[in-house]
Amino acid sequence: MIDRGHALSVTKQAEIVGIARSTVYYLPRPVSAEDLSLMKQIDALHTEHPFAGSRMLRHLLAINGSKVGRRRVKTLMQRMGIEALYRRPRTTKPEPGHKIFPYLLRGVAVTKPNEVWAMDITYIPMAKGFVYLAAVIDWFSRRALSWRVSITMEASFCVAALEEALAKHGTPDIFNTDQGSQFTCPAFTDVLAKRDIKISMDGKGAWRDNVFVERLWRSVKYEEVYLRAYDSVSEARERLGRYLDWYNRRRPHSSLDGRTPDQAYYDHQTMPPIRLAA
């Protein structure tokens, strides 16, 4: 992805593709078995208690018999790409060259598919290691429109999932994400801007703003990931793809009057409008 012989500097290339310059020079070290075990526990606790920060997670881990310092918990959370989800002031500065867009969905009623899409990334533990899963969903139907699995959190695999969703399903009116650097970098936002898609971004750490994606992750974790221990990235990719296909075609949702996401997406005339989180 980074061409060291290109006329553009490495710094500029890293900025365009949405990664930190230090990532270009960083050689990844293997994660210890102890850290992998802690990360798996943290992921399960975060899924169950998304409001818990490093302090609370440290105590919850201790209750489970894992004695660990708060600083280490915080470091592992950063590596996993998770944080406590609650409303707080927007004090975080965006990455240089990255623009933060306002949240456009407060009080909006979504009445049909392809009005609002959303995207997020989640941590997926494996037997020995971990990967990240990114997915684009249609907010009205809860349908997963595309997804990608990656061993890093760089913007490129998010852009690939976005472009696949656009190629297969057309363009939404509004596209919502969090304020992660993968979604604020020009490589990602330019894809939306060129198609005149309105860009919406959650308040920092505000889980309610992207609640339907959080519900998808909860289903993925409890109904697939925590029941297995993937031996390889290819197995994780295959099993997650199989689950998301089943989720779209076969899994009924109480919020969709017992319909599947596919039914709600392709036959929405009798579906009531969805009122988004306040």
C-alpha cells in the first residue's frame, strides 16, 4: 500500500490511506498468551457492559480471577480499538487532515431501505490471536450489506467494504460512522463525498448514535464468535461470512416484527418507520 519509491512522501501517503506514519515503520510483535486471554475477557465484558471503562473493567477482571493493573487494561483496550461508550464533550482533536462531521440523525424517522447506512469495526478474538471485523449495515432493515476481516485497523479494509456495498446496493442518503481515524481520513470520506452522500458521525463515545451496529456486534459475538475458537484468519473470515449470510437470510428480529433483515430490506412497504436514537 505504501510505495517508498513514490514521488509523494511516506508521511503524505500514510495520511491519504488513513494510517499513522509510525505504522509504516512498525514491525508487529507477537501478542503473549496472557494478553490474548485478557483481551478475550475484556471483549466479553465490554460487549456485556459497554459503559465500563478501564477502572471498572479492572475490577470485573479481578472478580473473574484475573489480577491486572488499570494501565495495562487501558493499553489492551486501545489495541483492541474499544472504549467506554457514553456521552461526553467533544474534546478529542481529529487526526491532521481529518475532518469530523456533525451527527445528522437525531430524531430522524427512517422509512425505507437505503436512507441511512452505518459502519463500524469490532474486535474478534481467535484461538491464537485476533482480527477486526468491519461491516456496513442498512439502518432500516438491519441488513449487513458488506463486511471485511483484517488483521489491522487501517482504513483500506473499511474502504473496500464501503465500495462493495455501494457497488451492490446503490447509494444511501446518509452514511453514519463513529469518529475513528479509519472513517475520518480522506481515503474514506472522499468515496462518500464523490457520490454526494451526506456524512454523519457519532458524538465521541456515544453508543446511542450507532446503536443498531452495536446490536449487530452483540449478536455476532454471542451467536457466533464466543461459541468458537478460530484457528486462522481464513477460518474466521469464512465463519463470520457464513454467520452474516445466515443473519441476513434466516435470523428473525423482534424489532422487525419477526422478519429477517432480507425480508425487511427487499419488501419494506408494510414496515413501520424507525425512530433513531435521541
